[in-house]
Amino acid sequence: MLVAYKKLSDEDCQLALSHHLTIVAALHDILQYLFAHSQLGSAQARLGSRSNSQLSADWGGISGIG
């Protein structure tokens, strides 16, 4: 990124990098939400799934926890 902005002044370069970091942080949050939702095992999270089945917590008893 520094090579792309080498003709900018220091203040402008700092501002541009700050904007890029804001955008990357937002994209990171969106991806984190998507991955967390997919790990829940929701049937509607899968593409093309039209199943109306409801999810329930099944911990498998005492031996399944931990």
C-alpha cells in the first residue's frame, strides 16, 4: 500500500491507509459473522436448501459435553 501512495504527502497517505483499514475491518466482521453462522449448522445457511427443519440443541448427554 505504501508503494501505491508514495506520491501522496504523509498526511494524505495516513488518511488513505486509515480508510483502507476501516474497509478491511468491516469485511472481516462480515466474514466472521458468515463463518459463525455456517458453523451453527443452520439448514438455511446452506445454499439451495429449502428444508424447514428446526434446529435443536443435542448435547449427547453428560458424555457429549466437553
